Amino acid sequence: AMFDILEADIVIFQETKIQRKDLVDDMVLIPGWDCYWSLPKHKKGYSGVVIYTRQSVCAPIRAEEGITGILCPPNSSTSFAEGPENQQIGGYPTKSQLEASAIDATTLDSEGRCVILEFPAFVLLGVYSPANRGETRDDFRLGFLDILDARVRNLVAMGKRVFLAGDLNISREDLDTANAEAAMRKNGFTAEDYISTPSRRMFNQLLEDGKVIGERDASREEPIMWDICRGFHPGRRGMFTCWEQKVNARPGNYGARIDYVLCGLAMKSWFSDSNIQEGLMGSDHCPVYAVMNDRIHVDGKEVHTLDVMNPTGMFVEGERLREHAAKDMLPLSGKLIPEFDGRRNIRDMFARKVSIPKAQSIASPVPSQVSKDTKSAIASSSSTAKSSPGSTVTDGFSNGQIVQGNAPSANSNKRSLADTSTNKPPKRSKSGSTAPVPAAAKKGQQSLRGFFQAANPAKAPFGAPSAIAEEDPPDATPRPVDLNATPPQSQRSETTSLLPTSPASPLVHGTPGSNGARSDQASPVKMGSEAQDSDSVHDPIESKESWSKLFTKPAAPRCEGHEEPCKTMLTKKSGMNCGRSFWMCARPLGPSGDKEKGTQWRCHTFIWCSDWNPSTSIA
């Protein structure tokens, strides 16, 4: 299962791109896990954040949606910021902080970009920050980052320890992106200008060791967060978490580091490891994780991590005293959504729950896979519609067999006996119509080849009247049949299938030597396609070749650098060439981000599809 691969106890996904109606059991009713969703209020299939928590290791005590506190809990008309004080996480932006933003609070929290969970030891913010998509979204992007910075600083000022994790869509400096030099050349920036762009400057003022040019902004005089992954790998280059899929930039590691796990400065000693999982495929992002120690220092004393990641009394010194119960579920829990409330996944019905003695520690849900000092971890990953959380969860019937069949019944036996004992005469077909075909004999079109294959009619028993009538051309109208007229000699055998048969009929095909049958004088009977003129028969081989030429893609040109087939792309950039297709080298983009010559990466080959003639070769 996906969560077993991640080996984490808290998993944060961004950009889920789904609506509430798209939620299914495998996304919500996951055995042993709880989930907390923030979905867009207006835009469909856009943004979205979800946090999963492993119930055997941790359980939050409060949960909220949004960064401003203006949203309301489920089944309530009172906002989080105005609710009872004992139910508030706190740190909400002040009135002056909200007024300083160019975007109102309702709009900022309408896109499903933040879920906040509070544990006894810390507050966790799972965030999907707006991307830099152009000037039309600059105000929203900077407004969101400004209020997010205010919320984090307000929480720290209250004395709470804070985690900030997710896709922030910001690279700290040139060390965190492969296209820093290209971006500076394109925009005419110096290194100082690049570091001082509004979003990057705001982010670096939040971080310890963040590069800030000039004096710090008001209310941002001190850094309060630590970049955990960079802290464990201070000079590492190429530690990217996101790659452009359109240019296949991941194999060449031409990407950027825009996904983070940040913590308060007082929590730096809590962690034993942090890194990225660049080899884990399935998205244009890769996960970032941080591993907490078994024991941490909180308020000047050493405690077990499990004791401060669960409600009071659930764990003592890492030993479970009681199980996770319904009273521990929060209103924002996905399992309390009306469509899933009171239900459980069908797989749970077949899973045996192992009872754990109170005296036995369950510090790690999978002891064989988690080392002694790495039992609790936090992972963050961005995902798309191709990589949704429920699509890879498998459990339940893997070791069993489910057989479904139809057993014979008494009614079916009676029916079969009645059918065999009674032989009803076939009904006479209407004039001008063909004989009805049994339902069992009807078959759907299997392929285009069926159009060009000759029919293979079943042979009638010898001595029985022919049941195949001559077929009219597709564009011909049905002709009425005159029962008193004598059909032409070439059509007599086919016409007899439309006439009533009688022993005295001279056109009945009899057995050799039978009286009254003129089999020795009748002309040979042509059945099916043999009765048609030979000029109207299609050659199946020739037809197959014609269809193949029609649907076969033109041969791709070969690139200049590697003599390999090119791939076709479509121009989407606005301008005179928008909508035109072109051929280019199929290899991935190299680490430099440019087309290269004489290397294993993408070469300079570029050919407009309209200019490509398959009969010629590249010079």
C-alpha cells in the first residue's frame, strides 16, 4: 500500500484536484488512518489539501481549515476564530493584518489550500501555496503568503511550536533551482534582484539562514522557522522536489526545490534525519520527509514522542493505555462526512483486529521496518489527478478467492424439459423479410476487418429447404413478392425460402432418387455471397492495406544528434504558430536545461510537422 511505502505516520498531500462528490471509500475509510480535507469551494478539480494521520501513533486534538480562521467547522455557522476558546487553535490574523492584504479573507480560504492540526506538542500546517502563473495572480499569491506568514508568527508568539509543510511554490535561492541563471538572464536580474523578489524575500525572512538583502521588513525582524531538509544537507546541489513534465525534465534532474518541511527553532533537536525521495515516482513532485526521535525535549523536560502526539492519557512513557475511540474524532475528520459517517470500509469486515495488552508498547506500528530511533515521521508530497491518495491503497481480499456463479434452479429444469418435449412449428416470416436470427447467433462487430470478410453461412441439412434469401443492395428498396409469379431460374432456389413449403412443390430439394424432386434437372443453387456478382466482392487484403494506410501515423523523422525517432508536440504559446505541431528530439532535457549537442540529452532537432516529408530524410 502507498502508506507502507512512505513509512510515515503523518502524510500531507497537496493539489488533490477533487471535489467532495469525488471522495470514495478508499480515500476516506482507510483502515487505521484518519484524514482531514480542505477542498475548493468554487473551482472544480482545483487545488486541495489533505492530511492523513496514523491512529496507532498520533491523534490531533484540534483541526481547522484555512489560514484566516474565517471558515466554519462542519455543521456550524460559527467560524473557527469566533468559536469557544478551548476549541480554537489560535494565532488568527488580526484585523490590521487582514486589512493590509490586497485579498479579503474569504477569497484567500476559498481554494482549499490549508489544513491545520494541533497536537499537544505542536501545531501542523499543511499548505499548498499558489504558484507563479502570471501577473493576474500576483495579488492573490502575495496576499496568501503574507497572511500565512502572519498566522505562523502569531502562533509562535503565543508560545506554540509550529510545523509548516507542503508545496510552497518558492525556491529559496539559486542553490534550490536549476534554472536560476536562465531566469536571471531572461528578466535582466542580478543575483541580489533574484533573491529579493517579493515572494522569495518574504520566505527567506521567515527562515533561519535565509538570504535577505538590506533591512528586514516590519514585523519580520526575526527568523522563526528552520528548513529541516536543508539543515541536514546544507551544501547539497540538485536536491530538487519538482520537475516539469512537459519537457521530461526529471531524468536529467532539471528541477526546483519548492516542497518543504519547516519547524520552529526550538524543535531543531527533535529530528534524526530528513531527506527527499526522488526515486519515488507517480507525480511531478517527490516526497520530502523528516524523522523525529523517540524522545524529545518539551518545556525543559524529556518526554516520549507518543505521549505528546496524542490526547492526554492515551500514552504514558510510550505505552498505550487506551485505544483510539469515537470520542477522539474531530468534527473536521473525513470519516464524519455525512456520506461516510457511521460506515466503514468493507475490507475492515474481514480484517482481524489484534488486541494489544496495555503493558505492551506499540511505539512503532511496523517494528520490522522502522528503526529504534525513527518511529515517527512526517512526510509531505504534492500529487495530481494521476496520483490521488486512494488510487494505490490495496488490502483485504489478496489472500482469498471470490467465486461468483449461477446455480441451476428447479424452474430452469422445468423449462428445459418443456422445451425438449414440445416442438412448435416455426412461424412464417413476413413477405420481403429475412428469417429471424437466434439471439445466441448474433455477434457484435469485432473489428474493422469484419467489414471485408466474406460471410460464412451455416449449411442447411441436406434435403431441407434453403433458409438463405438473396440480399438486396444496401441502397435498394424492398421489393414486394408476388406469390403467383414464377421466379427466374437463377433466383428460384433463394425465393423458395420465402414461400410455404409443401410436398407437392416442384422446387423442393429432395434426396437423391426421391420421387417428385427434379434435382437432376435443376440448376446448381448458389448460396450467400456466391449468388452475388464477382465484380462486387471486396478484396479483404487490399481493403486491409487501404485502412492501414489511412490510420497509420506518418513515419517520425530521426533526430540529428542520436538518429532516434522524434516525438511530436503541440504549440500552445499564443502567437502565429499557436496550434501547430512540430517534431523534436524525444530524449529528456539535460541538467543544463538547454538543448545539447554530442551528449546523451536532448539535441537541437526541430521540424514543423507541416514541413516534414516522410519520403525524404534529414540532411
